[in-house]
Amino acid sequence: MTQEIRVRFAPSPTGKLHIGNARTAILNWLFARHSGGKLILRIEDTDLERSSRESEEGIYRDLKWLGMNWDEGPDVGGKFGPYRQMDRTQIYQKYENKLLANGQAYHCFCTPDELNEMREKALAAGNTDAWYDCRHRNLTEKEKQDFLAEGRKPVVRLKYPDEDIMFTDIVKGELTFPAGSTGDFVIVRSDGTPTYNFVCVIDDGLMKMSHVIRGDDHLSNTPKQIAVYKALGWTPPKFAHIPMILGDDRTRLSKRHGATSVKGYADDGFLPRALVNFMSLLSWSSPSGDEILSVERLIEEYDFSRVSKSPAVFNVEKLEWMNGTYIRALDIAELTDLCLPYLQSAGYRLPERAVLEQIVSLVQENLERLKDSIEKLEFVFAEKVRPATPEAVQMIEKESTQKVFWSFLRQVEKVEKLDFAQFRKIMKTVSVETGVMGKDLWMPVRVALTGQIHGPELPKVVDIFGKKRCKKLIKSALNLNN
RNA sequence: GGCCCCUUCGUCUAGUGGUUAGGACUCAGGACUUUCAUUCCUGCAACAGGGGUUCGAGCCCCCUAGGGGUCACCA
């Protein structure tokens, strides 16, 4: 009988969901879905100072926004709960007592001063790894009583085995951590709260994790955790340590590198599917060589054997390109829905739905982020149109422009309605009448109507603006000229 | 500093002993077009360095250099 695949994402609710954590979450999720296993969400809220329910809610929101779901967790329950570490304190205590009882762990009464001294001594000797000298490993009952009488509060340390710790990592391969590179580390603080490397193992063990998939910044924690598994008499799960995501200066991605929270990217108008697609491609590639990959394909194809061992720089430019291709693939109703909040936030007076869709479709090919719709569509909602750049002014001031505008106005009067086709026809007539062609013909009209030198296809713009508005704008551009 | 991990175009990557070292993003040029964009085409650009092993190394081994991570009563 093969073991059920169970993986977990275990964030600490101390702020916004970070891109790096989001990637870890997604990889766990893809793996769970690929293998028909379960994804467990566990909240590591033991840092009382920094943890908050708000952050926890934010994490749920962001994970869901990315399109993820999970099978067990604080919000959905499950038979291996509770799923918040603060609700599991009795469980940790039980195992603390167990390790204390069977001699795998012991009380250490060292004071901060004593510890510092040890640390400095070790540092002077050029080795800061196993700096703790294990001096309280074998305290007599009498010694313990004396320390207690002094009012010292002990921590609990694990007896770290004096042997090489080896394991096979799914992405990194065979790994060896030599004996002596880690000392007896604290598993329970003097205030009685357990530390990360302890609770993590208890939870992963009790929650029956088959694989631990996480960032490779946890690589050096792994031997410690394996030591805990051994002390507990448990079999460790399989480990897959994924390379980190780096900023453009090749250091670990952090706030310094700009937007690093999922929420930040969401607010800028990145599509969740683009973000998921992009993140999956950091340190991984599809065997097909394709890069635009649906979630379905990612679930199908994602495989840790194709994860490279080296970290990847988070390249926003490529993300933007990819987001653009996803935006272009949207149907117009969907895109309009997505742009709506941005246009509203800009304070634009929005027309009826059908027209709005037409407006949005003006810039669909131009958007890299939904947020860009605000700027790209500004001319549609602007109260007044003014040549926005020196070049635009130049176009308006061109000698031939007068002729073009007058001719245009005459032609416009002849038609009932100024739509896409009529406009094209009129421009042709204007060209014939004035002898002006190409750029000199179209640019002034564009500037008159939009103030810009670049923009969407003019006939489409005119189609939306209509006869009245176009007439007005051309006239006012004419005044400008005089 | 100790320990661990990593090293192909600027960036993301393909590559598992014999390739003109391929693709993508960016950038440049061109085609299309009334502009921008889209689309298509072309181009620039890489095996960190040094030793081995081998008839032959981006691929295997060693060393050096560089980068990252971690060394907490944070997670």
C-alpha cells in the first residue's frame, strides 16, 4: 500500500503573503493536485508579537485569489487539527515531556551571559556552529534543584546526535551535514513555548506529511528537524527544497525590490493566472518548452525532477509581458469587469456597459497591467483635450492642419452619423480635397481628438466619440491654432 | 568565519559525452499600419576560471573564484 500524498503550506500570519511564500504554496498545491493527494494549510502563529488574525485572513484571501484551494486547514477543518499552532500547545507539551522522559532532551539552565561567553569562545576558535558546550547535558538532580532555587528558568535542548546526518532531497540530491556542525539546540524556550524546529516536526509528523516542499532557506534546518524525528522515533517525510527567488541584485527577494506581496501585484492589475504561470517558471520549465501554461497544464506537467537547483531572479519585465498576453486573451466582457474598479477609482464618469466595453477594447492590446487602463484611457474621459506633448503641439501648428480641419468639418456636416466606416470615408475625402496624406493628415486629427500623438486606432475612437463630440474637439483645436 | 547549497546570453531557461549551444523576456532593425500597440521576420548576446578523465567535454572528477542560504529562547 502506498502512502497517501499529503503536503502542507505553513505560513506565519505576520504580514502580507510574500511572493516567495506564494510560490511555495503554489508548488505544494500543484503537487497535491497532480498526485491526487491532500494540501494542508497550517498557520504558524507562535510568534505572538507579530502574528495577527488580519494577516491570516489576508493569506486566505490571497491564496484564493491565486486560484488555490486546500483540503484541511483552520478554516475548513480536517481530522488532523487543530491547524493553528497556538491551538496545539498541549500537544507540543506532551512530546516535550516525552523527550525529557526518555533522555533525548534535557533542561539547560545557562544564563544569557554564560551563553554569550560560550559563543564568543567558539567564535574565537573559528567555529560558531556547535558553540553550545552541552554543559548541562548531564546535570544531577541536586544541581537542577540548585539552579531552580536560584530562580533560573530552564530551556529544553535536544541532544543532537554526534553523527553525520544524511538525506536525499528531491531537488538537491544527496546531502550530508557533518557531525559537529550543529549543537544541542533549544526546542522549548524558558517561557515554556516551543521553537520552530520542534513544532514543525511534531506537526508534520502528526499531520502525516508525506513530503515537505519548501524554500531552500530551510535546508540547514533540515538536519535539526531530522534529529527531532529520530528522537521521537518517527520517520521523516521526503524533502524537496526549492531554490529561492532573488531580486534583480541577486539577493533574496525583499521589500527593497519593490512589490513583493501577492496583494501588491493584484492591486497593480496582474492576473492570478499570469502570476501563477510566471512563478511556476522560476527554476522550472515545461518539457514541451512552452511558457504560456494553463493551470491545468501546470498540474499535469509540474514535476520536481525538472526543478533546477539554482535560484531565479524575479524578472518583472517578463511577468509584465506574460500578463499582457493573458490580458489579450481575455474576452472583452471579462476584461471590462476587471478594469472597472480601476476606472472607477480614477473617478471617471463611466458610460453604459456596451459603450464601456467598446472603450476598454480600445486598449486591450496595449495593456500590460489592468492598472494601465487608467492612464491609457484617460483621453476618453478627459474634460478638455489639449495637445499633451511638444510633438502634439507641432502637429496642430502645422500649416496643412488648418486645411485638414476645415475640410473635415465640412465633410462631417454631410453625414448623419459619424461611425467607423463614415470616418474612414471622410478622411479619404479630406485627403483628396486638401492634398494632405498620411501622417500629416491623421496626426492632427488624432491630436485634436485625444491630445496624444499615440493611441488606439482612430476610427474606433471616433466611433465611440460620435459626431457631436468630434466636431466640438476639432473646432476647439482650430481655435487653438488661431 | 564554520557548515550547506548554487554557477549556460543582462534576465528566465533547454541541454544528461560528439549540437552552427536551442527557446523566451528585454534591447536593436525590418515587414504590416494613419501613430502606439499587436502580429510576423531578422539581429545582438552565454557554457565563471584552472586543472584533470576521455579520441572528444556545457554535460563526469578536483581545485579556485563568485553568489546565495544558515548558524537565535524568529519562523
